[in-house]
Amino acid sequence: MLNKRFRPLLLLLLLLLLGLAGIWQIARSAARELDSATHNLVQQGLEQELLRQRRQLATNLADYALWNDMAIHVNALQPDLAWLNDNLTPSIYHNLGVQLALLIDKERGVLLGRQHGVLAGDPGRLLPLSPAQWQLLLRNADRYAAANQYGQPFSQLLQYNALNPQSGQPETRLLMLSLQRISPEDPQQLPGPVPRYLLFARHLDSNLLQQIATSYGLPSLTLNFGASNPAVEEVLPLKNNSGQNLAYLSWPTQSPGQALLQRVLPQSLILLSTVLLLGLLVLRTARRLQQRQQQQAERQRQQGQVLQQLVSLRHDDQQELDDYLAEMLPLLAQTLAISRVSVWQFSNDRKELQCLAGINTLTGERLGGEVLDESQHGDYLQALQADRYLASSQTQDDPRLLSLRHYLYSRGVTALLDASIMVGGMHQGVLCAESQTPRREWQPDEIDFMCAAANVIALVMESRARLHAEGELYRQFYYDRFTGLPNRTRLQMQLDELVQQRQHSGQREAQPVGCMMLAVEGLANINELFGRDNGDLVIRELGRRLEGSIGNGEMVARSADNRFALQLLGQDEEQLSRRVDDITTLLAKPLEVQGQPLFLRLSVGLAIYPHDCDEAEAILENAEAALLLSRESPGSWVRFHPDINSNWRRRNRLQADLRQAVARGELLLNYQPYVSLKSGKVAGAEALVRWLHPELGLISPVDFIPLAEESGVIHALGEWVLQEGIRHAAQWRQQYLSSFVISINVSLLQLEDARFAEVVAAILATHHLPGEALELEVTEGLALRNTPAIDSNLQLLRALGIAIAIDDFGTGYASFSYLRRFPVEKLKIDKQFLDHVPENDSSSNLVRMIVAMGHTLGASVTGEGIENIQQARFLAQHGCDYAQGYLISKPLPANALEQFLAAARPLQLQP
């Protein structure tokens, strides 16, 4: 019969074999499914990619074929081929990937063509098709257009024969083409007397196939016009619109499932061998663990009895500590089976550790009086205070005990176990167990026993701890309990002492004192991302780094939750600046949080005594002011200078006063009129907001508009401007100019308010002003802030008849392609483009282009900043619609604009 010891191993082996067999069958099935899925996925991906290429080609064709100007110029009796050549530029090859572009007349054939962006001299040879083939293509395009309500072009794959330009031999080619009759965008407009067609095509050449193969991770992709070998290649048939096979795409057969299976087999064998070895190891370990548990249970029973004796040995609070230790130490040595046990106590300043009592059970020697000071044993003392206990099984190799090697070697100590004696939450002393047995391993129950014994000693020593209560209160008042660093009050005391020393010694200028203030930006985000505990660890680690960066006579303090302050010393300002550079470089090194590096974003400010202030409290305040300014200059620290305080005070005051400016009636509107360049008469005016501060005078919008957007006041301010501007416009339309239009600037933040269009509609209704009398000006930044709220507001505003104008056009983000899909009613050319018009040819050409572009988009164009009649006449000559600037009038108060409207004369635009 099989030995009972081997039965678990045999059962484990059988289970493993069955499991591996099942896994192998599952792996083989999964490999076949993976190969099949890979083939289907690649085939579907290639089909979708070819379909996407054709759709993209059709979309690009539609942008040109459905175009009012194209229909007018090309569908005429005599097509304007020069115009078409200017608009069908070589850029279609580079930007749109159109290799072949043809203009086709049903009767006359191909009239114009570009191949690879180059204009062909004989366009009819670019696509050598028979007349019957051409007629069939055109009929299919017309039929597709009649059945397609969305206006998409006819598209298909086409196979044809052509001569190879390099070899001169005939070859078969395959291309994707899109064909569409040229028509106007407006379905109500006639297409022209002679409808013609536009064709865009792209060859399935080696470049396109290599691009598709790379995107799908294929080594190669080949176009064949004959059958392929299915044993070594996978094939995708390419069909025309009638379902006829034109060609085949082929690529090398891939079998990732079989490759994976070949890798799994040897690994499975290795796994089986490993598991068998682990099974043997588990059985052996289980037996040893059972023995250790029995030994541990016996030790814990003895330890419990000894702890009861230790408690019973304590008579009362008046018992002398030495007497108590003399009775308890032999019990501890006997229970732990060691020769040396001792109790040590920290001095008040935590820089010395003195042996109160100890015993060597081998010699009967009583220990005591020995002192370990920080200057010689700093590593050991720091290790003692870092944790609840210190356990070392190889004292000669332990880095925490480097300075203690001589002490341990001379006494034959090979293993050390120290348990902290905590009184009032502070390290009061240490209970030390020293073993002379080589390779003595401290068991967890022995560590717990030592910590429990240390707690009993702490109860006895608690009466002495009362003597340190005053010192503890001092720490609570002047130190941060979380990091152990001095707090802001303690740092203030230190700065006061340094300043007084220099002032009383008459060496005020001898050695400057720096105060460096730093803040951890985004601490709330760190807490949210990694958890509050990890955020606390970040603050502690930052405090430790800062402590390691200071020297004698300097101090690190925690000033607030996310702020630290450093008092630094230096020979001069330059040395202090270098110190700040060194510290910021040190702090730039990443911290490790949850196994990943975390780079802290810090704001840092520096103030120096006596150069920046005469009082210690002012040093901290100035450092904080510099810190706030550094947040506006990320990546660099800021040195305090006197302008910081005045600038920040003015900024904060303006932001606070701006909240009351509307209610106090401190805002006013000026109006700058603009004229029509067709008639020279006034067409409207732009409302410009001004802030007349009761103490600071007139404040520029450049200063207060950004503050309004930051603080959210922009919504109330903007609504006031709309109320005033629309109210005045309604009056002036009745009294002076019935077609008067008021232009009002709006912030993108206003457009992002879901209620903005409703507010505008309500104000218009209140003052009985029609929507066409209002024009809202926005910046080109609208192109980057295309949100659902903005889209909804713009739709509602246009429904009211309100025009949208792009202010300062050409200085922002808008582009021709964007504005074609995002129409506006007016473009305002920025003054910088008109300053050198008409004397500068380059500037003049640019302005002419912008005017033409605006008209192409169906928008009117205004020239801003017009200062002389030559500029106005130049704009009028080249079709610009409106002019605004000092030539017409500077911005005027409402009453002055009324006088201007009453006395206005047409601008003389003719020389």
C-alpha cells in the first residue's frame, strides 16, 4: 500500500495532469479560433479601409462639385478653364491625395486634367477609356445622383489598361474614382446651360498598399489581377459596383494562434515540473511550519505568564524604577533565552541614550551608566526613533548599527532586539535584548513580547514623564505634530532673534537672512488621485528633503497645509539665490507614490533681510507675496521686489471693486461709428465699455476685462453692456437712422452660458429692437471653444436675425476651411493689416485676399483702424463693405454720437 506521506503528492500530480490536458485542449481550440478571427478581422479591416478611402475621395469631390462659383464658371457655354485651373490647384494632390482630377464634357470629352497635381497638356490621355466606357460612367453618375437624396458623388473601382511610362509596356491598373455632375450648392439655382462633370481618382498603387499594410501590421500587401496561392497567401477579391471581380489583394498567411500554441507547449512542461517541485516544497514546509507553531505556542504560553509576573511586580507609583528593573530583567532574559537585557533612557534633548539598568546572566554582572550620544551614534539613535522596534539578526552587517559595531563586537553580541518605551506618545527609552547566539532569528511573538514588556516599563516610567509635560506643551505650541517640523510661530521667533541680534550688534548688513516660502500646487488633486494617506506621505517626504538641505543655524518650518518656509543664511544675496536654486533642483526629483514617479509642481518665493524689509514679520509676508507671483510664472521661483506688493494690492482691489462697479454706475459706454464704403454713409456703431473708477480714474478694458472673466463678473458686466447698447440703438433708429446697427463685443464665457441667447432675446423685446439691428462680435478663439452650449446659443441668435462678426480677423485661430463650415455674417480686418495700405504691396495684397475670402464665405468685411482717406478709398476700390477708425470718428459718449449722427455727411470716397 502506498505510504500515507506520498498520497497528497500523488493526488496533486493527477490533478495537475488533468488540468494541463484540459488547458492544452482549450489552447488548441483557442488557437484555431484566433487564426480564424485574425483572418476575418484583417479582411474586414481592409474592406473598411478601402471603403473609407473611397468615401474620403467622394467627400473631397463633393466640396468642389457642389459649389456655386464652380457651377457658374464651368457650366457656361464656354467653360472658364483659367478660373478652374486657379481653383483646382496642385494642392489637391498634396492635401487631399487626389492623383487624377478631370473636367469632363459629355459631348467634347475631357477638357482639363491634373495628374499628381501637374496640369496635363493632353488631358484626354490621362484616363484612356473608350467613348462607350465614358458614356456608361456618366450615365451611372446621373442615375446615382437621381437616386441619392444626400448629394453624394458616384464612386466605383475601375480597371483599365495603360502604358508604363518607364518601360513603355502595357499594364493593367486599378483605381478608385468618384464622379459627379457640377451643380450649385443652392438647389434653387440653375446649374448652367451646359452641365459638366468633375472626376477625382486615386490609383491602388504600391505606396497606398504599403500604407494600408503598415497600418494593419501586415508585412506586405500585393495587388494581383490573377489567382493567388491560398496555401501561402490570404486573398481579398476587389469587385466593381456590378459584383464583378476586378483584382485581388493578397498578403502572407498569418497564424498567431499556432505560433502561440508552439510557445505554450514547452512552457506548460516547465510549469508542470515547477508545480511538482513546489508540491514537494509545500509538503516539507508544512511539516516544518507545524513544528514551529508548536514551539511558538509554548513560547507564547511562557511569555503570557511572565507578563503577568511583570505586572504583579509593580507595587505602586512611588516604587523606584531601579528596584523594579532589578526584579524584571532576569525574568526577561530567561524567557528569551539570552544573556544580556538592559533598559536605556533618552535625555531631554533626545541627543543621548543612557543605560539605566541591565544584567548579564552568564557573569551575573550588573550593567548601567553607559551613554550613547548623537555625535558618535547618530545612525543608531535615528533608527531607534523611526519605528516601534528595531530587530537585527546580523548586527555586524546592519547599516543601522554601523556606529555601534565596536560596542557590539566587544560584548560578543550577534543579534539585537530593541523595543521603544513610549510615554505620552514619545520615545522615552529603549528595552534592549542582546543575544550572543550566532544567527539568532527574532520571532514575531518574541518581538510582541518585548514590545509588551516595554509598555509595562512605560507605565512605571510614566510618573517621570510628567516632568516632561512642560516640554511637550512647548512642542505642541511651536511644532507641527504631523511632520515634527517647527511651525510658523516657531520660525517667526527664530527670525525675530536673528534680526534682533544683528540690530543690537550693529552688524545689520553683515550677513543677510533669507526666507524661502514654497507651496505644493495641486495637493487636493494628489489627495483625490492617490488618496489622502499618500498625500500625507508626500508632505512628510518633502519635509524630510527640506530638513536634509539646511545647515547649522537654519530652520525648516511647516507654514500651512501645503506650505513650507525655510530660514536660510548666506554671505550675500547671490549665495542665497544659489541656495534656492539648489533646493528647488533637489525638490524637482520625483517622489514615488504607489509605485510610480510623482513630480511635484512647486511655487517658490524668496525675501531677504535687510534688503527687502526691516522686520522679521515682514520677511514672511514678502516671501508669501513673491510665492503668489511665482504661480503666474511656472517653472521658476520669484525674488521679492517692492512692486509685487503694489501690483497685487492694485489687482486685488480692482477685482473687488469690479464686483460693485455695475451697481455703483461706474461703467459707461462709448460708441465708435462706422460707414458703408458703398455709400459713404454711417451704417452703425460699435459699443465700447469703459470703467471710470472713483479714485483710480479711467481704467482700460485690457486691465479689467480679464479680471471680470476670472471672477465671473463678466456675465453681469456683459448683460449691462447689452442693456445700454440696445437701449441707445433703439432710440437712434427712431430719431436719426432707421437702419442703424449696434455692434457689441461678447466674451466666449458669455456664449458658454446656456441662458445667453434667452437673455439677449428678452433685452431686444424690452426695447422693441429687431434682431437685425444687433451684431455680436466674438474673437477667432471661437474656433477652439466649439461646445454644445455655444452651438445652441449661436443657432438661437441667428434665428432672431442677429449677425455674428469675427473681430480682429487674421490674428487668431480661424481658417478658411473652418469658416466654410461655421458661417459668420461679418469679418473685421485687424488694424495691423491696414497700417501700411496702400503704399506697401505685400500688405495690400493680403488685405485684398482677406476681402475676397470674406465675400467667398458670404460675409461682409469691415476694415478697422482707418486713419486716412487713402486707406478708405483703397478698401472701397477693392470691394470692402465697411470702414471704422479715427478717419470717421474716435469713440464718443452717447450724447456726442447723437450730435455726430445729426450732422453726419457722407465720406468722400471718390478722388
